[in-house]
Amino acid sequence: VYYTEFLLAQWVLDKSPWNAYHSAIAFTNNRTDEKVVFDFSPEDVSSVMNMVVPGVASESPLQAVMGDYRLVWKNQAKTQFYNRWPSKYSNFARLGQLNGTVFDRFVDWVETSYAPSFSEFQPLEVAVEGSGNVVRSRMCHDFVTDALWALYNHSVKLEAKDAIFRDHIILYASSFDVVDLQANSTRDHRRQLRFFRVLELYMEDIKEQFTHARTALLAGFKLGIPVFLHNEHQEFRVHLVPPFLNYCYLPLAIPPKVHNPFAAMKLCALGLQANLTNSTGPIPWGPMLAIEERFDRLEVPLALLLVALAATWGSAGGGGQGAPPPPRSGPRRR
């Protein structure tokens, strides 16, 4: 059994090259020389932002802002099988050896457990200090990790000669909540859309370089806009903390090892500290979104109602008793 990968994308950050790889798990039959590969891939590979930011379907922009909209995701993915080693896979690392019975069980796991359960690509993971990885991403690398655990659970000993690194896009948080957007009020829908509207303000920069997403998240944090994360089976409200987001290479956690996003051995595209000064949302839309967020709560209409009632009561003279007589003037008798 082998870990295999090929170069998917490359960009330059601070004059240094940064590479993104697509990974898979490969097998070869030492007796017949048959080779196969299993992987998990997005159907639309044109932009990673398609997997993070959805389209918004609504009859009008006003209805969308009021919470009456439908999200259209372009993050569909599929588990694939190749009866060869495709030439695009350029790097191979041997991990272990297994027999035909275990291989058949692995194939059954892919067909009956993994493939039916996952059909969306989600590149973001959530990390909480002291708890580690609390919300997993769902990428090709995560399929490889799950595949290695499936083999390990059938007593396959796995080990790499050299460290294998994979990329992680990490959101740093203090906590998170599972949100049922189907059952909750339209306020949660409006708050979710406000988060995507913040991202939209920075979309051109993010498309140019994904690490600009930290700037967008920092702006949203200072504006008080909550962060929402979607995966195939749940929706999350994530309570971000500095440094908000990073793109890091960490060693592939080969079972029985478990991924630790706070491990010392890593290489990250951005600093491990975020600069919170000299940052604000674009004017006027950033402050307008902040005002909209603060006014979108039950206390606001109740407070306005109480103010209106108090004003009405005061204009009616305190319940119809009339105003008190003015003080008498003139000379005072002794």
C-alpha cells in the first residue's frame, strides 16, 4: 500500500513557492503487478472558493437580506477508483503490506461505507486550543487518513520511511455550535448571509491568494459578524479567535497517530499571530453590516415599542390627568 500525490496548484507568497497537492491511496499486487488507486475528488476544480462560498438563490436581493433565500453549493465530490496508476501521480511513498483478504475488506469499506456517506468537498477544519481538531475538513487528504485507519483496524502495520506532509486550512476558534438552520428562525439565515456578504467584500483578493481570507475573517471579527461553516451533514457557528486562519503543512498522521493542528512541527503560510490593529471593514459596507447585525435582534423592536409607548403616554399627559398648573406669580402676602 502506498501514499501517492501530484502537484495540484502553486503560488508565490513572500517570494517563496507554496504548493498544493492532491493525494490518494494506491495498491500494487506484487505477484501479478496489478495496480489500483482510490481517491476523493471535487467535481468542479476551477476554484477552491466554490467549495467554501455558495451562490444565493432568491426572488429578490431584499428577500435574501430578510432571510428568504436558498444556498447553492458547488462543492460536489466523488470517491473514484482507477484500475491503474494514473501518470499524473508523481510521488509515491510505501506505507505497508497487506493480503488479499484485507484488500477485499478495504474495497468493501470504500463501496459501502465511505462513498455513500460523503459527496461534498469541504477544505476547512476547526481547531480549538486544548481540544485539537474539533471539526474535520473533507478533502482528498482526509479520505487518505480514513483509508489508513480502515487498514489499521484490520491489523495492517503502517509506517513511512520519511515524513509525509499534507496541507491544512485551519480555522482557529474558542468553541463552536451546531446550528439547525432548517428549524431555527430566519434570523440565523440572515446572520449566515451577512457572513458571506463580508467574504464577498474581499472576494477578488481571496481569489488572487487564498490567504487573504484571514483579512476578511479579521474584519468580520471586528465588525461582530459570526462565522458559519457548512459541511455535508451539519452547519456550524464558529467562534473565531486570533490568528483566525492559516494555511499549514503538517505531517500526515499515520495510524495510530492522530492529527494535532497545534503540533510544533509545521510550516505555515501566515504568521502564528494576527495583527488586530489598523484593520477595519471596507467603508461604507463594513460598518453598515455591523449596524445591521446589531439591530437584527429581538431587543431592538421591543425597545422601539417601549419608546413609542412612553412617548405616546407622555404626549397624552400621563394618562389624561392634565399638566400641573404653572407656579403663581406676583407679590407675596405677608
